[in-house]
Amino acid sequence: METSRSSGPLTRGWRSEVRGSVETSPRLAFRLRITALLAGLSASLLALAWLGVDAWIAGAELPDVHPPTSTLVLDRKGELLRPFTVEGGRWRLAVALGEVDPEYLRLLQFVEDRRFRAHAGVDVRALLRAAWQWATQGHIVSGGSTLTMQAVRLLDGRSTRHLGGKLRQIRAALALERQLSKDEILTLYLTLAPYGGNLEGIHAAAIAWLGKEPGRLTTAEAALLVALPQAPEARRPDRDRGAAQRARDVILQRAQAAGLIDGLALRAALAEPLPRVRRSFPMLAAHLAERQRAAHPGRHRLRLTIDAELQRRLERLVAERVQPFGDKVSIALLLARHADGEVLVSIGSADPIAVERQGYVDMTRAPRSPGSTLKPLIYGLAFEDGIAHPESLIEDRPSAFAGYVPTNFDREFQGTVTLRRALQRSLNIPAITLLDAVGPARLVARLRRAGARPALPNLSPPGLAIGLGGVGVTLTDLVRLYAALARGGQAVELREIKDAAVGSGGLGVPREFSPVLGSGRVLDARAAWYVSSILSGVPTPGVARAGSIAFKTGTSYGYRDAWALGFDGRHVAGVWVGRPDGAPVPGLIGIDAAAPILLEAFARLGPPTPLAPAPPGILLASSRSDLPPPMRRVRTAASQGGLGSAPDRPEIAYPPEGARVDLGLSSGRAADLVVKVRGGVPPFTWLANGAPFSRVPFGRSARWTPDGPGFVTLSVIDGQGGAAQATVFVE
């Protein structure tokens, strides 16, 4: 008991601590509860604040994030032919990240926004640093705007120099990051950044200041294009090269200090000269580009079939050749591949912006008088009908045709000539004689089949005068016609849009016309080859050797239009020379004005491609004596004493009696012989050596496959029992 009463100091201290802890535990618990309550309240306030900020950001009104960009017309390989400005006359060319030099992108983010890939639209550290520098030094030392904020400012167009504008920019930048990816935001900046004057975006800047696409830049060029948007007017190289160079060099030195480039690259970049002038944007194939842009208003990129390098080369040729003609004459040139119809060169005028030349008129599409350029089709129809051969004789003497009295260009007459010589010398009387035989309406029908749209005067029916230019056609129409001649008589649709499907109207022809225009056969292969062989021997004005190009010239009445059309085994081309207003140009003739340009254009293509070989069924004759007697002179109704109507009884038009026809049988090729009949009444029954092989209800031609080479007697019987026969040799 004594022990329990005499407790020591340690015992008393312990008890005192216990009593204190017991006494203070309610207070501690209270404090803990208050702390928890405050923590919860703080979290709630933060959550509410965040929700408020989130709603504030979500409620931001963003401008259109798809600003309009210039329509770009490209060539077949993607090279820029001609861009067009957007509203306000600004050059704003669309660009993709993959089309921009990677070194430029690295420099841009290093200078403008090093944490671009990490922040949510606003770089807080950059803003605080910029504010501190402004407060301590009294002026702006570095900007705090991110690339996202700059993209917002460029989209919005309003000032951000005051606090309200800066807050609006921050809010929109945070909202923009929620709507677009980083790459999309960067592309937006690259499209809108100002580069001085009416230049917007890296694509326009690279072309205007450097004369190149932005895909491959030197280090110095990349640094210059990074520096320009910071002060686009003050640093324009054409106005203050010193300011531009200083800004560029600062960026280069900073990049070297940060290890982005080495010392050697820095020295080379610092020594690189700056551009002195702003370059013009390309304007190749100006009229074609404008026409196709108008035809496709919803497309921002149009890829044409044009070859930019070839277009540039021939535009220089046209600009050189137009000078001697004076300041009111223009030149148009069209060149295509006749195998697929793709237009490689289209020159609507010698200078699209020359007012005195009326350069704004696209003379590839203007209806003009074709002069003598339709004569090859007239001859081809005569060959197709079997009434003539290139070596057949025809009269070139004063003649009248139902009151129409044509004369030759030189007012002289050659007497009796072969058709080959008549066409090569472009004699008028033989051409009208043949047109009278084949019919003007048929000539117009074949023109339409080639894809042309001949305009007849006063909507009158076609007459014989159309053979000498009394009809309106365009250079494009004539190139279509000569393309068909080059393809063995088969029509071809000219195409100007690279990704346009064949048959979809590549020249902008409405679809409802496509079954009629430029479809089917213009001439049979045999007739087309005869025409080509004649045109390949036309005397040249000394630029190209005879036989390399098949071509024909023409001059319209009153020396208003000079033409030259031609082709080799790959290309077809046409040249027009004259005044767009239709005024006469004394002394302007096709052989002197247009032919040298045409032949020089072919020369600039490289070595000519040989013309197509002769098709089966050609009647080979080097002179008139090699022809069968009925073919030695052109057979027309007038020459045989008729009155212009077809004979009552049938007559084998082809092959003529005694002909020797090469079908390629000796080489083992299977080939058909095309036989044709004139006169008579259908249906027609055809026989070979007495054995029938075809009965044609309405047509006047048939095909026969021989067993082998040798003589064969062909017979035809019409619906009234009339008959005709011819013995020929096939080989």
C-alpha cells in the first residue's frame, strides 16, 4: 500500500500526458473535420472553376477554319501552270505539310513555338516570360504567342494588342486545339502567314521570293521565310534587303547556337545572297487554265494534260515569231498526242495580257475561215468513194459549178495534173471538182464526226464554197480533224483534264454531244493513208525536210487568217496567225507565216516519229501508168458526160478493174478486202469467183477474206438485177 501511494515523478508525468491527450482529442477531431471540409470545399471550388473554364473555352466562337485558297492549275506532272487569287487579290496557295521542307518546319517551331507539340494552345511559361520582360525592360523582348494563337489571329483578323483582344485570342486558341490536330493547326498557319504585300502562306512566298516550290529550301531560304512573317512589310527583300538579311542572320545564329545547324552550314547560309525582286507567278497555258477553272468552280486543284516544259518552250517560240508581224497580230498554237488525244500545249495568244493584240481572246476556240485546210478531207472522201487515186489525173482549168466560179490563189491554172500534185500545190479547181462529186453536206457531216462544229453562214445549207474556207471552224476543230487523219481516219476526242475519263468531254464538251462529236470514223484507213502520203510530200519552207511531217497550209479570203496543220507518227499540231479582230493583214499567207512556226514546233519536240505504215488494201502506184485504166483519170459524173446523178446500173467503185491490191497475204497476215459499189439499187449481193460471200441490205460496201494471193473476179448484183464485175490481183 505504501508503495502505491509513494508514486514517483515518472508516473505522475505519464498520467498528466494521458489526461492532456484525452482532454485535447475533441479539439483535434474538430480541427481534422475543418481541414477535411476546407479541402473538399477547395476541390469543389477548383472543379467548379475548371468547369467554368471548360465552358468558357467551349463557348468560344471560332472563325471558319477552312479559309478559301487559290485555285491551282497544274500540269500533267503536278507542276504549277497558273494560280488564281482569292478575294481581295491575295495570293493564298494551299499547301500540305508533306510539301514543305522539313528544315523550315524545324526552324519555324524553334523560333516561334518550341513547345508546340506539348501545350494545349497556350504556353503559360512563354506568356509569363514575355510579360516579365515587358514589365522589367519597358518593351517587348519576345512574344508569348504560340503558333496556335497566331493561327487564330490570322483567321480572326482582329487586333490582339489590348488585354481583351489577347484574352479572346487565348480562348480561341484553346478551343482550336480541341477542334483540330497539331498538324492541321500547323498547316493553317503555313497557309495564312503574311509574307509582304498580297502574299499569304509559305507556298505563295516561296514562289514569289525564291522562284521555287517550298519542298526543297536551302538553310538560308528557310530562315528568311521564318523571319518574314514577324514583320512582313518592314522586311520585304525588295524594299529593305538589309532588314531582311539582319532578321535572317539572327535566326541562323540562334539555330547554330542551339545545335540545329553546324558552323559550316552557318557560314554557307550567311554568305547566300537574298532575293532582290519579287517574282511573278507562272501563267502558262493562261487561256486554257482560265477556261477549265471556270468550268470546275468547286475544285481547288486542277491537273491538266499540259506538259509545262513543252508549253514554256513553245510559248517562247510564239513570242519570238510574233514580233515581225507588228503589235496587232497574234498567234495561237495547239499540240496534242493523236493516240490518246491529250493536249500537251495550248497557246491561245502570243501574249495573254497584251491589249493591242487582244491577248485576252483565246484564238484556239475562235471560229475563223479555214482557207484551204479542209481540202485533205475532200480528197479523202474521193479516195474513199473509189472515184480517184493520188496518181489519177484531174483538170485544173477555168470551171463553173452551177454559177459558182472558183479561181486559184495565184490566178493561174496548171492544166492536167495528178491529184497528188493538186493537193500539194493546194489548187482550188480540182478541190471543188471533187467536192462537187462527194457533196458538201457529206463534208460537213464528216467534220462533225471528227468533233468539229462548223458554223455555216446564216444557217444556210452547205455549198461548194465551204471547200475554200466558206465556213467557220476553230483551231481546235482543225486539230481534231488532222488528228483523225493521223490515226488512220479514226476520230479522237481531245482531252485537257488529266484525270477526266475518256468520253467524259475532256474539252468541256457537254455530254449530250459526245455520241456525235468526235466519235466513229472520219475516213476509212486507206483513204486517210493516201491523204497522209500526199501531205508528207508538201514542199517545206526550209525548216524541216520533206517527208518528216505531213502538213497542210491555208490562207483565208482577204489575208485575214494564216493556217498550218500537221502531224507525224505521234503528235498533231495546228498554228493560226492573224488579227483577233478579223482585220486583213496584207501579205499574210499560211506557207510563209504559219508553216515555219509549225515545223519549228515539231523540231523542238525532238526527232519526228515516222508516219503510220500503209494499211492493207492500198493500191500501190508510183505513176499514172501503174494504175488500172479506169483509175487513171478522176471519175466524176461530169467527166463521164453525166449530169451529176449516180448511174442507174451498179459499178464496182473499189477495187477497180485490173487493180493489184496488197493485203499482206505473202507475210502470212489475214486481211480483208473492202469492196464498194456505186450506183444501182440495194440490196447488193457480192460474189468472188462466182461464189456469194455477202448480201448487204442497205450499205454499199462489204468485206471479203481471200484464201490466198492470186487473181479473183469480183461481182455485184443489185436489187433490180443489174450487175458489174472486176478482176483484180490480191497479194
